[in-house]
Amino acid sequence: MNRMDNILRPRSIAVIGASRKEGSLGSMFLQAVLNMNFKGKIYPINPKADEIMGLKTYPDLQSLPAKPDLAVILLSYNYVPESLKEAGEAGIRDVIVISAGFKEIGGEGIVREQQLVELAKKYGMNLLGPNCMGVFNTDPAVSFNGTFSPTLPNPGHVAYVSQSGALGVAILELAAKTDLGFSVFVSTGNKADISDSDTLEFLYEDSNTSVITMYLENISKPDQFRKISSKIAAIKPILALKAGRTESGFRAASSHTGALANPEYIIDGYLKQCGIIRKDNLEELFDAARALAAQPLPEGPRVAIVTNAGGPGILASDAVDRFGLQLAEISEATVKKLQSVLPEEASAANPVDMIASANHETYRDVLEIVLADPNVDSVVLIIVKPPVNTTPKQIIESLDSIVHNCSKTIIPVLMAQRDENAGLKKFKELHLPVYSYPEAAVKALATMWQYQQIQQRFRKSEAVVVTPRSDDLLETGSGEENKQAPLENLEDLLHQYDIKTVPSIITDSLEEILRFKDQHDKIVLKIANEQIIHKTEAGLVNLNLESDSAVREAFTDIHTKAARLLPDGIAPKFLAQKQLARGIELVLGGKRDVLFGPVIMVGIGGIFIEVLKDVAFRIAPVNAYEAREMIGELRSQALLNGFRGNPEVDRDAFAYAIQRFSLLFAEHPEIAEMDLNPLIWSPAEQALVAVDVRATLLKSSRPE
Amino acid sequence: MNRMDNILRPRSIAVIGASRKEGSLGSMFLQAVLNMNFKGKIYPINPKADEIMGLKTYPDLQSLPAKPDLAVILLSYNYVPESLKEAGEAGIRDVIVISAGFKEIGGEGIVREQQLVELAKKYGMNLLGPNCMGVFNTDPAVSFNGTFSPTLPNPGHVAYVSQSGALGVAILELAAKTDLGFSVFVSTGNKADISDSDTLEFLYEDSNTSVITMYLENISKPDQFRKISSKIAAIKPILALKAGRTESGFRAASSHTGALANPEYIIDGYLKQCGIIRKDNLEELFDAARALAAQPLPEGPRVAIVTNAGGPGILASDAVDRFGLQLAEISEATVKKLQSVLPEEASAANPVDMIASANHETYRDVLEIVLADPNVDSVVLIIVKPPVNTTPKQIIESLDSIVHNCSKTIIPVLMAQRDENAGLKKFKELHLPVYSYPEAAVKALATMWQYQQIQQRFRKSEAVVVTPRSDDLLETGSGEENKQAPLENLEDLLHQYDIKTVPSIITDSLEEILRFKDQHDKIVLKIANEQIIHKTEAGLVNLNLESDSAVREAFTDIHTKAARLLPDGIAPKFLAQKQLARGIELVLGGKRDVLFGPVIMVGIGGIFIEVLKDVAFRIAPVNAYEAREMIGELRSQALLNGFRGNPEVDRDAFAYAIQRFSLLFAEHPEIAEMDLNPLIWSPAEQALVAVDVRATLLKSSRPE
């Protein structure tokens, strides 16, 4: 039993605040329910009426002949808490509060919303809203329009979950005359109780929904949301438009990772981990949904373009390149067959330009030939209004049997008026979504291919479950200040997770350092006291020390400088490290985010991370696929391939280090921020080696 | 007198190949001319008919009672040359050839097209086509539909020039029920004679055209095209969609610049120099054109958003950020006024969310208040179908007087059905373009702001005219191989153009090098022979030489190594340079492009140019604005601002060096490719200093 079952599939509803006053919400709502021929029982509640719109009306919930599945509250905000309480007393467990005037207005609205939450808890209710636009479900067995929209939705298989109610109404309006058809609409409003995740749980099982679209302004309960969305991703696509700023926010940061943790970067990584495809704008969101709801997924990225006009074919080819698809290389045999049905002036290569003389028979012959080519995964079928011989309607009708028996993806572009010659009914019957422009069609197709890969992945992958460990934590601070973790402890910690660090010792003894030097060609000598953060800037890092005398000189120099910087009574400690061969500097970092918890970052170091912000974020821990995906998102890929004499970075080893680090960071909630910077690929050790490690511990996070 | 005058404003036309056979081109064309009530005289030509569609028909051009302004040839390709000849003999100077079967099919088609070109030349004709879809002009004084499109164009002020005829038909079809209105359409086809530039010359003077849109597959005669387009840019916007691959092409390159000269980068820079705004797809092209044709340009980037629903307001705000506009900071006084007309739950900040209860009076009051704020340059006005009280039609009607008297930009978003309540007629009457989605509206507005800046610039700037010099050229090679220019000559050349090079000498004398060293703190010693290209890789560059002994050692080392690499009988030459203080490595380069001629590149050097291709291209020479624009296009801007202790690069000095270099390269056609790499900002000299210079000379370009 899902929390949304009675809200989206009620067998009876009470409409609290139903009204006969024209133009009032109470009247419009009831009208909307009636307009869609709701299959269940309707109980209008209004103490001042016996009958509204032909329905027997009751003064209150107590007077009802039976307990309704769902109550919808339309009253002004000050009456809502009392009304909700009455519903609770009457044993009603499912309620939609349409009324506004709660958290969204701040001040006492927040208090009022808290009252609702408490009442819902007390009575064990499922509460949708407040400040929402309601729901609808076009499933013929339900036929419930619980919004006050006079525009009836096209029935179909796209669910739309919207944090903005108005964007629900708007899309319904704009979609009214298109081939976008809806299964379910949910306006989540303030999400006081029922969240996006509850809705997704319903949609996971709703067989009438094959594509889910979402408009999100914020993400609440990210763990729960990710769990259900990645379960859904294996069986149906979720497309989301994320608008506005997130709550993550920038906070004062003591690490690179912290400073770069742009909430938008985190959201991007998070949505990928959820298996959700992020879209830039509403039009693209629904353009992609239409294709996904209508056509089978392409088996591969290879697109054939069939057109009766050159220009649109070129635009489609450009878009194929741009959006990550490939122009199919059609076979010699296919070209020959095409030549036999096309005039001399036509082009039998891909894009197949049949030229303006093509009629419906040409379309039929060419489409059949092209679809039969095993090098073709999908076809973009362009129909510019033919000057002679035929109409789009005749063309599409002639394709009936081919499209019917085809398991490849076909995406049509109809560059003609939407009149009686356009054949729109037939397009719909054949489950062909219609686009006006080649670029939009190819973009939708590219999203289908993207989802096909996501689906494969989420069918295989198992969720990583991590429970933070409570033992072996680092000693955190007790005062006001966050404190730096001691290097020794950090190295131990990294080794526990199989992350290599450069050979080193921490000591205050020159003799010990000289002995260490004897084991390595060259060493680096730095100050080790965690009180000093900007070591390089203070001249406390000496590189490339080869001789004993150089080591002695560096030791004395650091000792003198550090003594001036350290608090009284604290002696300088030294870090001696083996000097590594040069290599590309990588960075791994972690930050605890307000909303998402442990977040990790991968980047290419030095100037690249600072100037170009060439980084990728995910919520920790990550699996192998996610780690590789992070590496793939870095723009400076050429650096990883062995640039300018540097060795090529082993991506498997890099992905392994990312996974191990992400687990470390997830399992150590006492660490606020952490940087491995630089992290260098060592061909000798066939591993990534952390050269510098830094971590800030929380003030007092140790569980009591 | 413009070459297109008789083609776009004919007073009489001969239709060669007119036909009464239903569905034939000859019939459709004549029908189309008649449909739009052509104001001039029509002479159908067909030897087999006396009358077609009620018009007296003539057997040939000789039989006409008067000489027509324009002949349109619709015959099958093999009859076209003969027919064109007859037109020439008959003294007709303006001809459109619709027929296909020429260059576009290759082989004998190319020969046939050449015949047309020669005939046109012989008779002094203006020839549009072949393989084109014709033209139309909606100017009421002309009313000429010379295409065979049965769909009559909406009259308006957007001109559309399309290399693809089909994209003309397609756009006409798709625009039929929108507010996109056309002045002129020209299908340029194969551009055998009349080019885009000729059409632009006409549109420059056509007072019925206020916005020009173009679909280009290639650019022909780039100099002429740039001259007219930058003249137009000062008075009306040109928007272009450039599709497909350009002819520039990659060729084997001997320089960085050559290797990076991606035709798409060059086209991008070139179109900016033309004052043309490049668009990504057809929808954006016409979305922007509609706004530009209807509304005044915004005076600045500050946008106020007025909405009756939160979600669309947030989407619009996000788009304002993304597309380079700013959310206007409305004044305290404005906020107070807004509060006085809005309910408590509304938001009086920008975006101004009037909430769902807003009726037409709220819209009127709020729009009036917001437009009066001097901090607001433009308003995005969002109308989600109101649930109660009013309709979009009532809203827009109530705005009549405000919009009428307003010189600020208003861009409406109508998220409602296009039915009788939508008020579309009123929108049109008020010159308000209508968008369905907030993102598309903001993107169109951003293009208006972009054009407003282009207009300012092109009103001021004078065209740079450069005639390549024929004296002082470098000695080019005579053999098969391109040759490297000697360093000495290149330094002289750079100094002539006031481009600094690092102090250096070229010599084979160690004594001379030691004397040079005495004048500088540190020097660099390299091999100077132009036969050796990869100096660093061969170990022939020694940096940071401070002492005499270091110089001696380096000299001997280079001498030994170089002797092995140089041909017999050639002695090593040495380049001693002052060692500059470190700084960001910049790059300036030039390459001679097949299509565009001298092309220059600016980049950030070293790893950035190679890994990130962080470069900008322009056709040389460039003016100060263009040089600064190139600098602004570099993605790694932070490096120029003085990164990690490097001095901040003076952008004026950088722009000056770019200008001078661009002039040098334009004036020296004997140089095929040239790199200044690195070029370093020297705070001491307050100039950019070229540290390494390399140039490849053409085989034999010296004018005889």
C-alpha cells in the first residue's frame, strides 16, 4: 500500500469548501471533478447548501453516509487546521490541502504549517500540500481531476510531478492540442508531509505511467529520493527540470573542495546518481518525454536521416554530431537498393535526400530499405510539405505497416502546417511523436539513447549501502574552532582504505631525516605541525633535496622560520617525503554538505582546478561506474592520456582510489572537509599516491 | 540601382514554362503568383497554349508585347541554357532559374552551371539560382510571390534569405499561424551569380525590412559579404544559422595556429566581425527575429519579471542569469508602490509574483509601476492562464495604453491555450511577440540586448581597409617545400610593427654570447638554425644561465648535439636571449585560410592551448574592439588577472599587440603560418614580449 494510493485512486472524495459561487475555487474544483466524469462518489461539504451542481451536499464530515477515501480542503488558511482535525477525527487518512498561506509566506504561515504536520502525524494521515494545485489521474478506471483546471488533460502515459502548481496548469494548457498525453499529475506544493519520493513510489508501480517528468525547486530527503528514483531508472525514465537555487549553499570553506562545492555541481552529480536525466528547459523536458512515451528505445547511437529536402537534413546531421549521436554508415547494399528507387539527383548516402519530388511511395520504399540496414539504430524522418504529388497525411498513411512492424526508433519531423493534410491523427495512432524542427527531434532522440544506457546500468548495479562507523574515528576538537587533523592519523586512515601515500616520516630529528634520505634518491622536507596551513607560502617546503648538506641546510632554515610562527612551547615537527617523479596532479576531496551529507570531488590539480574549476562531484560513497563517470566528466581529458611526457594515468586505478576515498569519507562523519592534493599516478607502484593530505575535523562530532 | 531590384520588385514578369497541368511546377508557380495578387503584369510563356489561368499566353519571349522586368525559368535542366540565351537576346536583364540539375548534382551539372554563368556574363544579366525556390516580397506595392508555395506568407518585417529553398517553404508553413511576419524571402540556391551579398545590398535599403534572418550552408565572397553585413549591422540586425561544414577545411599545418584553425572557430570569429548574430537552431533564429521585429531594443541588460505564478518566474530568473542578462534591482519606492496594489501573499521583489488571484487590473497596475522604475530596462510579462476573474485577452486589452506609450522592451510569455480567450489579435496589434515558455522569451530578449551592443559598436567603428603591401616581403622558397623564415628577419619584421621581442643576439661566437650575458641577469641559450624545429625536444634549449661557466658548458653541449643534426657544411648558430621573469604564456598566431585569407589566433599558451584549445580566431586585420573581444573569449580569464603571483596582463597592451600582429600578417601574404609562442607580459617594459617566433613562408608567393 502506497501513501499516494488513496490520493491518486480514490473511490470517494469529500470536497471541503465546495461552493456554487461562480468563479470561486470551491465551484471550479467541483466543476473540474465533474468534467472528467470521476468514477467514484463525491461528497460536497458546505454548511450553507443542501445541493451543489446536482450533488447532495453535507454540512460537515460527521454527516456523511460513509467515510470517504480522500478529503480535499479548499478553505481559507485560517480554517484549515480545524478542518484537518475534523477529518482526522472522522477517520479520514488521506487529505489534499489546496489552500495557500503557509510556509511559503513565512512568519505565522510557518507556524500554521507546523500545526498541519503535527495533526497529520497525530492521526496517521497522508497529507499532500498545502499550497498545491491538487492531482489528476487519467487512468480510465479512476478518471479523477482533482485540480481546478477547466482544461481536461490529454490522456497518455507521461506523469508530471510539479513543485509549482501553476506550471502544471500552464503545461496542461500548452499541451492541450499536441501529442503530449498525461497519466498522472501531482502538484506537491509545500511538501509538508508527502514528498516527491512518495509520489515516485506510486509511479514506480503505476502501469499507466511509462515516463516521469518532474519540475523541482528543491530536493527534500535526498537519500529517500535517490533510493526510489534509482529503482525506477531501471524500468522507466525520469526527466527533471531543476530550477532556482538549492539549499546546499556555499559556506565558509577551509579546503579546495569546500570552496569549489557549487550547489549546482553537486546537484548535477546527485541527479546522475539517481538515474535522472536533467533538462535545461520545459520545452526540452516535454519534447523528450513525448519521444520516450511513444517510441521504443534505440539499441544504439547510429541514426539514419531520411528527408525530402536538403537543408533540414543538414540541420539534423549537425544536431546528430552535437548531441552525441552518430550518423549511421549505411551499407553498400542499402545504397544500391536506395538508388534503385530514387531519382538520379537524389542522395542515397546518409542523410538520404529523396529531393522534393518524393511522394508517399518513395517514403515507404526508402524507409523500408533504411530500417532493414543492420547499421541503423534509429531513423529521423523529415517531411517538408511536399510541393507536388502527395501530402504529409498520405505519406504517413503509406507508412502504416512498416511502422507497425518496426522495433527501431522512428522520430518524425513535420515541417508543414497542422491542417487536415497533416495526418496528425495517423501519427498518433502509430505512436509517432511529431516535431516541428529537426534539432528538437534529434535532441529528443539523443535523450532516448541516453536513457537506454542509464537503464542498462541501473538494471545491473546494486545500491551501495553505507552505515557510518562509530569506531576508529579521529579525535575531534572541543573548542569553537574546527581543527586540522594530525598528518600521522590521516596517513593511517588512508592506508586502512588502501589509498597509498608517498613514503614519509614525521620527526623532529635531523638524524632520522638523514637516514630516511639514504633510502630515497631525492626527498622533500616540509613543516609538519598542523597549526601551519599555508606551508609553501611561508617558505616551509623544500623540494628536490639530494645531498646530506642540502638536507641539513633545509632543516635549519625551516626550523628558524617555523619557530617564529608556532605558539610558544610547540616545537617544529618535520615531514620528510620521498620526492616523486613528475606526473599530472590530480585532486580528491570531500566536504560535508548541509543537504546531501558526504560529497566528494575529483579534479585535475594545480592551475586547472583553480582557473577552470575542472571538477566533478558526487554523493559519497560511489560505485565503480560512478567513479569512472566522474573521471569522464573532467574537461582536460588530454592530461590524463599522458600529456607532454607525463605517464598516462591508469583510469581503473584512479577509479579505485576514488571509490576507496568516497567510502572513507562516508564512514568518517567527524571529518568536515578533506583534500588529497596532489594525488599523483605512479607508474612504478601502479597506483595513485597522495602527496599532500589535509583534513578539517568537526568541532565535536564524536558520538557520545 | 541594386542587382536585386528587378528580381524583388518586378513590374512585369515572364513565366517560362508556365503550365496548366495540375500539380506541375509551371502550374503551381503561376497559381502562387496569382494567389498573392501580384501588382504587375504577368506573361506566361508556353508554345502549346494560348491562355493559362485566364492569362494570355505567349509561345516565346519574342512574341511579348513589351519587355518584362524579370524572367523566371521553370523548364527541365536541359532546356535552361537555351532559354537563358533567348532571354539575353530579348534584352531581359533579370532572371530567376528555379530548375535544378546543376552544380548540386556534380559531373555534367557543373558544366551546365558554368554555361549559365557565361551567358549571364555575356548578356550582363543578374541571375538568381539555379536550383532555388524563388523569391517573394510582401510589400503591398509589389505583392510578388515568386515561389511555388501555396501558403501565403504573413506580411511583416522579417526578411529571410535561405540557401535551402525547402527551409523557406518549411518556415512559411510553420509560421503560418504565428506572429512571425515576412517582408522578403530569397532562396539563393547554387549562388551561381547573385550571392548573399547582393541580397543584403537590397535589404540594406528595403524600408519594409527591419530584421534579416539567414540560413547559410557556405559563405561565398567573404570580403564582400562582410562589407555589406557590417554596414547593415549599424541599422538593422542580421541573425544567421550556419549549417554544415565550411570549405575552409583543415590542411596539413606546420604551426600551432594551423593545427588549431578549426573552420568552426574561424566562422564564429568571422560572423562576429560581420556584426552577425549566430544562432544554434531555426527555432531560436525566428524566436529572436520576432522580438527584434516587434519591440524596441532594451537600453540595458536589467530585466524585471512580472508573473502570476511562481514557477515560471523562477524559470525566467534562471534564464536571465544563464543568457547574460541581469535581474533588475527595483527601487524601494517601486517595492512600496507594488505592495500597495498587491495582496500580502504576493512578492513585490523581482521577480514580481502577483500570485494566481491577479486580474487584468493587477497586471495593469503592476506593469505601469515596474516600467516607471529607472532601474528597469525591460519586462518579461508572464501570463499563466488565470484560474479566476479574468482571461489573457482581458489582461492584454487592459495593457493597451501602457504598452502604446512605452519605449521599454516588453516580452510576453503566454502559458495558455491559443483560443478565443488568448487575445492573440491584441498582442499583434500592440506589437508584442508571444512566447510559450519563459526560457525562450528570455533568450530572445538576450539577443535583443546583444544586438543593441552590436549596433552601438558598428555605428562608431570604421572599416579597416588593408591592401597587402608588395615591398619588404620576406624571401620565400623556390623548391617544393615550404621553408622556415630566418629568425633575424622575423625579429626585424616584428619591430617594424612595434611588437617587442626579447633582447637577443644570433651568433656563432662564444665570446659574443658571454658579452651579451654580462648585460643581463640570466640568459637562455638555444640553437638558432631554422633547419631544427623541435629545439626543446632535441635538448637544444638551456634556460636560466647565470654564470660564465654555465654559459660555456651549455655552448659546448648545444654545439655537439646540433652538429649531429645539421646538414654537412652548416655550422651551428646560437640564439642568446635575456631570460624573462616568469609570466603567463600567451600565444599569437596567423594562418592563411583557403576561404578567408589571413586569419589570426589568440590563445593562452602551454598546456592551455594544447589541452583546452583555449583560443579565439578572427580575420586579419582586427580593430581595437575586435582585439579586446578576442581576449574576452578566452575561457581561462583568471590567468590574465594575475594568477599565482604572476603579474596581471595589461589588456590594452595585449589588444595593441594583437592589432599590430594582425596588420603584419595581413600585409605579408608571403607568410603561410606564423606563431609568437610564448608571448609574455613584461611589467618592466609595459608591453607584450615575444620570446619565440616561428614562421613558414609560402613556396613562392613573391609577386613577380
